[in-house]
Amino acid sequence: MNDGATVYSMPGTCFFDLAPVGGGEPYRIFLYIPSTEPPEEGWPLLMTTDGNATFPFAVASLVTQAPYPAATNVGWGVVAAIGYPTEEPYDAMRRAWDLGPPPVKSYPPYVEGGPPVMIGGTGELLDFIETMVIPKISEMVRLDPTRRSLFGHSFGGLFTLFSLFQRPCLFANWIAASPTIFWEGSEILNNEAQRQSAPSNRPFLHLSAGEYEGDELAPFQYKNEDAAMRLEKKKTERTLSLAQEMAERLNGAEDGIRAEFEIFPGETHMSVVGPAVNRAINIAFAARK
């Protein structure tokens, strides 16, 4: 750091590390709490996965919009993000286990000589959120249990879908951006088919993808040496079309899930994170429903 520079932190934010009761590595919980008193019913809550990466987007989006609800339709609320004790935006090994649904499976190492990549721990993370994270935050600030929202992107979007199908009462709004529905032969579709009945208040699912997660690469990507490989990969993953099909399918079902699909123009799988988090803020903290 240069002489005279000071470390910056976003006002109103903090973090704490929390380990599961049964043991295991701690998670880093990033938290934003408004400075004013909560309403009588408590603050709405937005929880995000991949917290190291998504938390700054979410807080910046909230604090620039909530002061102007008549113009933005965004009110104040609490943002909590599930992350890891690292300075990096992602912890590839831990997120694979936490966000990749069952069955438990091992994949080759990310780097030669490294440990195998394991998936299948979504149920454990879901238990941790329900039994430890939400109660811990509720001790710190009054929350409205009827206005909880969960956001995830990519593998986090897959985790969001898995959690919705397993425990539809845990959150009112479920926001899944660019979910990897294709993963493991679209195993998540079996979870969808065997899902728990939705509560009478009809949970809301927002599915989305970037424009360039369909059949076309972004214009600049055609200039890359791996353009042909990327295009073939897109045809396998079908991120955009599988998400759109799921929204249409769930809307036609009789179990009460309300679903919608949105395309973010001009965005790729990674650039869509910012717009998708902003949409999560719009949904979680809507001033007028």
C-alpha cells in the first residue's frame, strides 16, 4: 500500500466467521445492517452465496437505491453473504462441495497433483444456513421471517434451485442466475420432479441468464483462440434455454411456485453477476410489491 493510503471498508458492513456445530471449516459471513431502526415486523433479508464476490455488488446496489424508493422501488434491508476466510473472490474447492448437489462425486483435481474436487454437500450448507446463520443474524438484528430471499449465481444458482425444491418455506424469494442446470446430466430436474409441496404463500422464483449464455458467443469472444470450443460448450450447457424452460414448466404446475425468466442483454456468464445481484436487490427489498 502506498504511503498515506488507508484501507477502505464499506460503511455499515462487518463480517464474522462461523463454523458448523458438527465441526468443519468455518464460513465467513458478510453482513450489512441499515443504520436506522428496523420496522416493527423486522427487516427483509437477502442472503447470497459466493459471498466474497457477491457481497460488494449487493451492498453498493442497496445503498445507492434505498434512499430513493419512489424512484427505485427499493427499500432498506439486511444483506448477508455466505463466503469463506480468504482474500480471493472464490474458494473453488469449498464452493464445489457446498454448491454442487448430491450425489456425492469426485472429479479430477483443478491442478496437477492437487486434491480431487468433491461435490454433494448442498444439504449440509442448507442445514447450516437454516439452523445457524439465520438464527445468528436474528440475534443481532430484527428480521421479518416472511421476507427472506436467497440469491445464487452459476453453481450458486444450482444450490438455490436445490434448496427451493427441498425446503420451499425457508425463503419467500429464490433468485437463481445462470444456474448450471446441465450439471451431472441435469440431475437437478429429478429434484424438481420430487420437490416438496410449495406453501400457500406461493414462493417466487426468478431465473435468469446473460444474452451470451445461449447459442451465440459475445462479439469479442469470437476473436479468442478457443472460440470454437466455447461455442460447443455452450451447446452442451444450454444455460439460457434450460433456465427459461424451467420457469415455463414451473409456472404451468399446480403446486404454487411463481416463476419468471429474464435475459440480461449483452452479458456473459461472468459479467452477468453485477446485473443479477442488482435484480436480487430489486426483488428482496421491493418497497411496493
